[in-house]
Amino acid sequence: MDLLYFRRRLTNAMALVLSTLATLIGLAFLAWILWETLRQGIAALDLKLFTRITAYGDQGGLANAMVGSLIINFVGIAIATPIGVLAGTWLAEYANRTRLGETIRFLNDILLSAPSIVMGLFVYTIIVLPSTALTHGNTTFSGFAGGVALALIALPVIVRTTDEMLRLVPSTLREAALSIGVPQWKLTSQILLRAARSGIVTGVLLALARISGETAPLLFTAFGNNFMTVNPLDKMSSLPQVIYQYANDPGETMHALAWAGAFVVTLFVLLLSLASRLLFTRKVSHD
């Protein structure tokens, strides 16, 4: 008995040491990446970064890329949010504990881990090529196509979060509403979604944070543009695409602009993550 107890204690201690070591290694690399981004990015920050476009090359800034990223991300999240919330609601309230619901959850998890470049190639095939053929080349790559690719990446995140948040709502709330004759649609739209609202908004913000740094799908869809444009049907620049382009340039000035763009993207994602954590913490405290 003592030998079994000792072996269990030893196994537990080894697992604790290994897991702690893995955590410290991950945190060390994360701190290193953040420190390099902060150090190199702040050193490259300049007023022209926000006022001049990439057409000026090493004398320019990232204004058009920032505007393009905002537009493409807005298009993507505007498409993914209503579809994702409705799909997650259906899974949680109408297909819960059914074979079809479990199948869709499994497929959603597969989509959640699908490579982003696959999404870009898919949208290139179903939007970019047909629009090129239909308009005889007048509309090819576009910010809208980039937004659709990002929507496909954000969609499974929103579906999963909405499903989980609604399933966390106590069943007694459903039973109380149904017992007084509240219809299912009214229960879902006016009670359950309101109860899970903070968690759903958190999921949307996390999805937005995830798509903000995607590069591969935009290379096949939005393509890039050295000039300022706000028309989503035009080729559109984005910060991740410009960072990728400038990082491959041999010039040190271009590298500095790439670091500045990486710092802006990192800061944006950090603010979104903090906002989502704040909303989730407020929900838990209210509960």
C-alpha cells in the first residue's frame, strides 16, 4: 500500500513539474515575442504612419492598410455574427442532444481548426473567379471577398461560443418561462439570448481578434492596393498583407514599417481580448 501511494505521489509530482515547465516555456516565448514587437514597433512609430499611404514606399505610411483592415474585418464580422448567433442558438435550443446537432457541432469543430489559407482558396474559387468572368475583369480581387474569407474563419468561433453560452443558462429559467405559457421563440429571443448576451458578445470580440491578424486568405481575395480606397468591391490593402510584403523586402526602412504595423495589430488584438475578458468577468459577477 505504501509503495502504491509513493508511486502515485511521484507520478503526480512529475506531471506537475512537466506541466509547469511547459507553461513557463510557452510564457517565455510569448513574452519574447511581445517584447520584440513592442521594442521594434514603438521605435518605428511616426505620424506619417497614420497619414500617408503605402504608395510612397519607404517614405510612406500604413494609412490605407489600416482603413482597409477595418473595412475587411467589419465586412467579415458583419457576415459571421448573425449567421453564427442564429446557428449557435439553433444548436443549443432546438438541436440539443440530437444526432444532427452533434454532427453539426463536430463539423463546426473541424471548420474551427481548418487552415486559413484553405478558406482563402475556397473564396477565391467561389467569388473572385466568377466575379472576374461575369464582369469581364472589371471586378476581380476585392475587399468584400476578403471579408467573406474572414467571415468563414470567424463563423465557427461565434457558433461555438453562442452554443456554449446558451447551454450554460440554467434549465430552471426555461422551465419557468414555459410553465407560464411563453412560446419557445419568445423564450429564446427575449430571455435566453439576453441572459447569454455578454458571453455571445465576448465570442464575437474573440472572433474579431482572431481574424484581425490573418494574412493568407487576404492574399487570394483582397490582394492588396497601394492607394486609399473605401469601396469593398475594389482591391484593398490590409495590415497583415502589408506586414508580410514589407517583411520580405530587403530594405531596413520597410522592415521598420512592418514592425510598426505588427505593433498596431498586436495592440488592437490586445484591446479586443481585454474587452472580451471584461465583458465575461462582468457576466460572471452578475450571475
